[in-house]
Amino acid sequence: MIQTIYDLITGPTWSPLVFGLIKTTFIMTIVMTSGLILSWVERKQSAIMQDRIGANRASILGISALGLVNNLADALKGITKEDYIPPKANKFLHTMAPFLACFTATAAFAVLPFGGEIKLPGMAQPIALAIAPMDASLLFVFAMLSIGVYGVVLSGYVSGNKYGTLGALRASAQMISYEVATGLTLLGALMMYQSLDFRVMVQWQQDHCWGILCQPIGFVLFMTATIVEMKRVPFDLPEAESEIIGYSVEYSGMKFMLFLMAEFIETLLFSWIIVLIFLGGWHLPGLHMPDPGQSTQWLGLSLGYGPVVVIETLAFVGKVVFLCWFSMLIRWSLPRFRYDQIMHLGWKIMLPIALGNVVLTSVAILFWPK
């Protein structure tokens, strides 16, 4: 019976559908829980950095679970809170704006791989560890992030509030300005990889060296640009709740929480992308994937095909977790920029440096093609 089910799943008819559903469920579970986990991490990490306990008042039967119950309480509050729509607002667009901001960030994960191809017994074709792998996966991600700007713009514009409209204009100007810098900072790396496919980029780094070693300037610039795109401190001028009114001023309940969730999803998304482009993806130095049934030596250990797949997947997860932690560290370490300083940094500092990096990369490829 078990063998019959396995043969059916791994057959040419059902295997793409079955494994596609498995991969989709796995990725969506990670993405949908990232908001809960990262919000808890941000609270506890800021508490540790500021020498305080942090959120721990909410509990279930006296158990606070290190503050995790507070996040459940916030979710319950968001669900039960009144969904207020201003009288002058466009009700349909007012509802669609937070959904659009969250959906575009989530849809980008469809093309992001979390490991190499794996081979299962009885299957002629290997399984790609990505929901929908494509040759232009980086272009698809940028397209989704570009559409996400509309969610921010609409949220302020359709609210019927002049302060929300000003916040939306401020946010859209910042996001569009740094999309230019984001693309240029990656151009040097793309010239080396000669592909827009994340899997090809990781394979190039396995054969040569990690992207951060070949493109250190691009790495620093791209990471800075992603923090601006996420609208996080020190670049959180679009919302900056403590000082100015942002684009989400007329939102409450779950709609408001969707904007917060979109920020945490983008934190995970950009950490994922940085690992794939600059940190070798799932690759570890000295570890090579053997053929099924074979073994490889790594750190004095003889590892088979299965253990290597597990180690590479855990290495990828560890890199992503580290970058998420590092973005939280920056969040609570640097003071907020003025708006003119953000524009000056993007147009007069990062853009010329990115162009210079492209020129240097072109010269290096011309004289040292290998």
C-alpha cells in the first residue's frame, strides 16, 4: 500500500503537483509566521540592548513563553478591533491597499530557492527547491517589489486625509529613489554571474567564491538600499510614528497590522535575497554535494547524500536568520535620518559609488575574464 502511494506520488503525472503543493505549504508557513516571530525578536532584542525585560505581561495560565503570548494578544486585538473607514475614503481601495502591500512581498517568495536540486529514488527528474523556479527570477522579485509601491501610495491617497496623502508621497519618493540604487548595486554582481537566475548565482559562487568577496562594495550598498526599501530605522521617515504622521494614519485593526506584517516579510525577503546573491546561498566552504549513494569528506567526516542536503539547508536557514538579526540590530542602534539626508545619501552618495563599482567590475572582467 505504501509503495503504491509512493509510486503514484513520484510518477510523472502527479509528482509536479504534489511536490509543488509541499513546497508552497512549506514556504508560505515560513512567510506567514515570520511576522509573529520577527516582531517577538524585535521586542526581545531591543529589550536586551536597552537592559530591560521587554514585553512579558500577557500570559496563559501564568505562562508568558518569554513574551510570545504578547504577540498572540496583539493578533487577537487586531482581529477584534473596529475596522474604521473614513467617510471621505474610497472603501474598496482603502481595503485593497494593505492587501496589495502584503501580497507583493509574499508573492516574491515564489521564485526564491532554499536549496539545490534533490534527487529521490524512483524519480527521473530532480526536484528544484523553489515553488516556481524561473530563469529571470531576480527580475520577477523586482517587479513584485515595484508593484508594492502602489499599496503605500494608495493607502494615503484614498484615505481622504491630507496628512496621509503627504505621508504616502514621502514614502513613494523614498522607495522609488532607492529602487534605482538597488538595481545599480546589483549590476556588478550580475555582470559576474551573467544570469538573473538565483540558482545560477549560487552555482557560480560554489565554483569560484562568495559574492561578498568579489563585490564587497555592492554588498554594503545593496544592504543599505534594502533597509531603506523596508522603511525601517534609520530610514523610517514614511511612518516615524513618534514624530510625524505616516501613510497608514487612517488604518486600524488587521488592516494596520498588514502594513506591519509586510515590513517583517520584506525583512525576511531581503535577507533571503542577500544570502543568495552575496553569501553563497546554501553553499559551505569545502562541502560538495555527492551523487546519491556516494559520500564526500568534510571536516574529517564522511557524509552521504542525505546528510549533505540537510546540512546545506540548515546553513541557508542560519545565514538568513543571521541577517534578520543584523537588521534588527541596526534598527535599535542608529538614529533616524532627516528626509533631506536620505535623499542626499541615495542620489549623491550611493548612486555615484554604485556606478563606479560597475565601471571597476567591467574593467576587472575585461582584463581578468576568469
